[in-house]
Amino acid sequence: MAGRVLVGTCNWSDHQGFYPQGLPSTSRLAYYARFFGLVEVDSTFYGIPPPNRTANWAGSTPDDFLFNVKAYRSMTYHEREGGVPRDPSEDEVSQFAECLAPLRASGKLRAVHYQFPPWFGWSPLDLDRLARLRDRHPDDLLVVELRSRSWAEPERWSQVVDLLRESEIALCVVDEPQLGTGSFPRLLEVTDPRLAVVRYHGRNARSWYVQGKSSGDRFNYLYNRQELTEWVPDIRRLSEQAEEVHLLFNNNRSNYAVLNGLEMAEILGQKLPEGRPASPDEIEAPAVQPPLPLEPRD
């Protein structure tokens, strides 16, 4: 029997044009949950929320709503001192664990998502760091997103897959521009049979290595229906190997992620809620951007 497929977006705070005018920001999550049963929390990457805030998230969503939570930035080695990635402090790890507790207690914490930076590449040290993630989360579902192409070299890839399978950590499948060393190929590997995750970053090659004013500048891409439909065979394959598949849209310019999420759900034959947001031809077109370097920046 195929696993169930859930569609969502990679935050709920953006999505310009999706929320009714005048809706308080504190009511956005509840409104979002009318359309989707899953969300990835990206704000936890930038700052660790207090437990009372995550408890409010749990309390403002339906009983069957699910959260994937991104690990704090020092825990994924985005923080550097003297150009060298630093290990997270004990306080940071402890505070992050505390913020997860209310979601876990409510049964709404589905997974913890570790998105590593392009400079987290193949090395004995970083292999060991991957292997030790399970010690930090003995009972949580874990997802790892790699962004350095060095992991995918043919002579290394089988070792990466074996490590993730032994540690029961799901590999995040990505849809993103294939440019230089800071992009990861689309590799359909189910390394934890409980969960498979796909993140759709868009295909805006011109902005892939840009640090814009917001993430919407970088992920400024609206998938067309054909691009989404082409994913159906791969989604079916993932669902045959995993109990649950998460399709998460990170193309968070305007309300592109919402539109593509709902369109993907429709393509997959899922029941859609009433009161859908504007169609693609009713929203602003993606801005044209100049060509940019093809290597990652910090």
C-alpha cells in the first residue's frame, strides 16, 4: 500500500496576497491550516522560540495538523568563527529541545529538518557530525538536506546512503537549479521508510547564489503545471517506499508556494478546500534578474 502524501509550504508567515486583508499576523497559522495539513517552520533556523510560542502553534491548529521544524542555524554549522564553522553551544541545543517539547507532546511534531550549508561537505568530520544527529534526537523523525555536491560524487554516495539508513535519517530530495558546487542533484533515495521529504526551491538559476533582501528574492519562481506534473512518477515511487511523503514548497515569492502547493495537491487528486487564493495569472510576474556567479556565497 502506498504511503500517504502531504503537501505544504516552508513557512506560513510570507505568502503575500494569500491572507485576507486585515488578518492579524497571529491568526495566519490558523488560516493557513484551513488549506494545508502540514507546514515546515523555518523561523526556528533564525531564532529559537520559547516553548509557550510553540505551544500556541499547536493550540491554534487542528488535531491532525503536522509541523516539520528546521534546526537552529548553529546546529547546522551555519555559524562561523574566524571562517570556521562552530559547534552549537549546550545552551542552544537545550533551548532548541525545549521549543520542540510542546509540539512533540501534542503529537504534531512530525520531523526535525537539518539543512546544512554549502560549506558542509564531504569529510570525515562532517560524516561524523551526520552520524551523531541521532544521538541528539533519539525518538524524533529526522530529515537531512545536503547542499554541497561533494556528497553526491559516485564513489561517496553509497556510503552517505548507508550512513543515513543505519541512523534512520531521511534524505531530503530537492528540486533546485543545478549550478556549481552549491547545488544538490535530484536523488530519489528513501533512507528512512517512515518518511520521505521533497523540498521545491524553484528553478530561478539567476538568483540561486544571491543574498537578497529576503528569501523571496532568491526563490522567485512559479512552477508551471507541466513542471509539477512531471514529478508525479517520482512521488509515486517515493510513496511506495515510505509510509509518508512530504512535498514542501519553498518558492516563497508572493504567494507562489501556496499556489503551487494547492496545484500539486490537485494534480495528485487530493480534495481541495474552498476559497482558493488567486490563480497564477492574477499575481505579479517574477522579476527579471541579471546573470549571477555560479558558485555559492556565504
